Amino acid sequence: MSMPTLRANFDSALQLFLVSLLALLVSFALLIEEHQRNWLLYLTALLGFGFLTQRQVRSQLRSNRTSLALGILLLLPLLSILWSTPGAAAEPVELKDLILAAICIAGVYLGLTALNLRQPAFSGRLQLVFAATALFGLWLALGHWWFWLRPTAERPRFEGGFAFYNAVHASIFAFAAGLLAIHDRLNSRQPVTLWLSVPLLVSVSLFGLLAGARAAMAAFVITALAMLVRKGAGRWGVLAGGALLTAAVGATLLLIGPEQLKNIWLSRGLSYRLEIWDQVLTQFGACPFLLGCGIDAPPSIVAGLETGDRAHSMPLATFYYYGVLGLLITAAALGYLALRGAEKGGTAWAWLLGYALLANMTSGDHVLERATLFWPYFWLPVLMLATINRASPGTPARAQP
């Protein structure tokens, strides 16, 4: 087969991977069964591994330290099984689920490496898809909740719908898209244009208020203010953000009224977080301090009338499963990826990762989970930071020898 034919086949596979990846993102906002979404993810990962045949990709992997940082994040949970001591009251983790998740993430990483090498503008295009998907998914989920589930005075809080069935993860995902819009406005750069950013910011704020997403809202406000200060946007930027948030609060009050909004935000108290964290730390006392309890020994938690095995805090879960050594290694790997990606022009994704970590201070669990809404707002920025290939924003990638 001639070289032009091989190149044409490669380009076709590249476009197919791009379509699959974007379809995967859109599927989080559409009515699609979980197993169908997983098969789409497996296809995307399989196409990603196909790019190992390309010399450019192999060269990038050998010379790029991000491969090592990403490998640490993926292998740490798997290695922790070696010292796990599963408790009698907790369901041990399925090893195959961890392996499948790691393989899928590695495959998407390879595909994004190829796309960022060949198409330097891909990062910006992906931001547009992320924002547009969130906007469409938000209104789809809110419409389903309002017209189908019909909220009542006793249950005014958004309960989820379609792929946004988990109100907490859906809110974090939505605010992440809003931050991409803010970053684009501050940097006066395509693709998230004004016509999309304004309705998106109002929508995500409305969604967060109805869902009672206190941690996500706080992380969003903190990150947005930090972005405004960093960019030197001044009082006009703060006033514009305040105006959008006010518009969202006004819309929320019109929909459900002040009393129900107060119930959504205050009636849950601290959602048993202090009790959950105390039990996690108590059970950690029986595990090695340096290495932790291992991923195969989740905690057994009783909160109120419910039982569970989630720490509801990503840093605490990391500490519980991998110990102080694993927590430091995870922080170092994520910090390196964020700094390296920002230097290459991925500041938007670095902000997004920082926001995801803030929002998961009181939510989430360990990083290697099956495909849920957790993936777009955590793993997507991690992988984009690891693969982005520009010297600075707007600078084309250098040709590979």
C-alpha cells in the first residue's frame, strides 16, 4: 500500500476517533443507556490504541513525562490491591471495572495525543463541544424534571433526569462548562462566543441553585473570582458575573419561590458529612499509615438511616485508600500535569482541574471510577493537560521530525 493511501487511511481513522469522542461527550446529555455509553467509550479507547502505529505518537510518548504522571494515577489503585484487606461489611471493588477504566482512559489519552499533534486547534473546538453539550443537557434535564417529575413543595429540589440523574455530579459538570465560557470571554478567544457564554452561565447558575449544589457553587465562585483577579478583569468583570448570578437567582425565585429555595439550601444541614468523615478516619486507623487500606477495602459507613462505602471527599478517599504516600504522589502527579499543560497553552483546562478538585472536597471518591459524569469534568481536563501540544495559546504545534 502506498504512503498516500496509508496517510488517507490514518486521516480517516483520526476523523472517526474525533466523531466518537464528541459523540461520547454528547451522550452524557442525551437519553442513552449506561451500557450503550460504555460501548461507545470502549470504541473510542480502541481507536486511541490504534494510533500507537504512528511514529509521531510513539515519539511523543517516549519524550513526554506526562505519560509517567498519568501512569501513576492509573496504576496506583491497581497496585493498592496488593495490600488490601477487604472488610466483612464492605463490598470489595471489582478488579475488572478498575482495569477497564484504566484501559479506556489510556486509549483516550493516546487518541488525544494524536489529535493534539495533528490539529493544534482541537483544544478550542473541544471547549465549544463541552459548553454546547452542557447547555443542551441542562435544559433537557431541567425540562424533564419540571414537566415529567413535577416538583412539589415537599420535594422542590432537582432530582436529576436522563444522564444527569446524579444532581451533584451534574452540577459540577455544568459549572465546569461555565468556567470554560468565562475563560474564553476573559481571553477574547474563540470558540465559546458571547451568544453561547451568557445563556450558559445563567443556565448553570440556575441549575446549581435548583440542585442545591452548595460545594459546586462555592467552587465555581472561588475559581471564577480567581480567574478574574488573575486576568485583571477589575470591577467590570465582577459586576458582569454578579449580574448573571442575580439573573439566575431571580429566575429560580420565579420558578419555585423563596421558601422552597431556602429549604433546598438549608434543610439538609451538612448532609452527614462530618459523621461520614469521622467514620472513614476511624476505620483508617486499622490500616498502614503510609500505604492506606487499599482500593479493595472500602469503608463501611452508616449515616442516618442509610449505609454506604463512599467517603464523599476525593482527598479523604485518596488518603484512605492509598495512605499519605499515595496522597502526596497523586497531588504531585496532578500538579505536574496542570503546570505542564498551562505552559503549553492549556490554561483553561488547568483552571478546570483546579475547580474539579475544589468541588470534590466534599464530594466524589477515588479517581478511577467507571464512566459517569465524573469523567468529563475530571479526566477530560487531566487528559487535555497531558496531551496539549502548543508552546503558548494560539501558537501552532511544532512539527515532529
